[in-house]
Amino acid sequence: MQVDASPYNWPFNGELDPKKTALVIIDMQVDFCGKGGYVEQMGYDISLTAKAIKPIKKLLEKARLIEDFTIIHTREGHRPDLSDLPENKRWRSKQIGAEIGSEGPAGRILVRGEPGWDIIDELKPEEGEIIIDKPGKGSFYATDLDLILKNKGITNLILTGITTDVCVHTTMREANDRGYECLILEDCTGATDDNNHLAALHMVKMQGGVFGSISNSESVLKALNPSINLVTESI
């Protein structure tokens, strides 16, 4: 099985084995796509990041029907005492009017345990789904994600979430350097600027797919449909 994708059909080896594949949903938190969160406090249009919610939800619901298919959620945030917050990151957020750790409409901005830090209700993790808490942009830095993937024998990553140009792209680059076969979904990602979203996707296609390949949720669902049907028929 392969997913129709560009610049090449994914995965490269034609082995879309659900047991070796993970759906990674990156930072779908109130702070990044909800009212009163970090992104809105910075003055950006949250509709640009929130547009990924519906297609991710549809894909997630189908993925939950597939036996042995791994679902991973990530959350960016810092300890309440901010001991893991780099000084320059805090300074930058303050300059734009949304200092990390300060009080906002959704609680302390990007602080673990606060309402804004939580994953939005539409995409709440279910019991058994993996949650990776990260202090930075990449999902591999200062986390146990790589260890979990290797222990589960996962080689293929379907990347969704926000923002395309920052946390999703950073995670894709980290994964690519570690040998994972990556697919990013254009309708299941979003950025605070549409030009940044498109540029980030374009970068992936360079050099024959320097970081992986690009597709959309409908193509993934079409490729996974035999696995979904097998499960529903057995229920």
C-alpha cells in the first residue's frame, strides 16, 4: 500500500504497514488554535491554524479504528517555575505582547497544566494514546519520542498539526535525520501566515523529497481504507 503524494508516493518502499506507522498530531492546543491562547494574544488570525481541526479529527477517528495503529499527540509547554524556558525565548514572546508564563485569557501562557496548554476538546487524546510533552519546537528534543518509536518498531510518520513552518517542520527535520519516513498532510497543518505554510510545504519537495513527501487526509484515508474495513467487519 502507498499514499498518493508528491514528490513521490509514500512510503518510498511501498510498505504502509499500520503496525509500523504512527499518526503524529502536533501541538493542537488552545494556545495555538483556540480563543485567548498564545497565538491570538500575539495578534495572529487563529482561523489559519484552526482550519486544520476538522480534517485532523476525521483522520483521527478513522485511525482509531485500525488495530495496532499508533496515535501520538504532542504539547509544547514549560514547567510552572519556567526552569526549562530559555531566556531568549521568553524575551521574544514578551516583545510581541504574549510573554510565556504571564497570565492570559487561557491562563499562564504556554505553561503546563494551564487551560491554554491543553489539547483542544475536538482532538482530546483517548486512553492508550501517547502524549509527548516538549519544551521546544521539535518533538524529539528533550523527549522520549525516539525511544518510544524504536521500541514499537515504527518507521513511518504521518505528520499533522501546527504550525507547519515551526513545530511541524522542526519535527519532520528531526525525524528525517533519524531515518524515519515522513509524510506531511497539507490540509491537516496550518501556520499563522499562509505564505509560510506554503513555503514550508514547498521546501519538503526539494531534492526529490529532501524531508519526505506531501499529501492530504483524503489520500491517506483511501490508502488505509482496507485496514479500516478489516476492523469494522470484525466488530
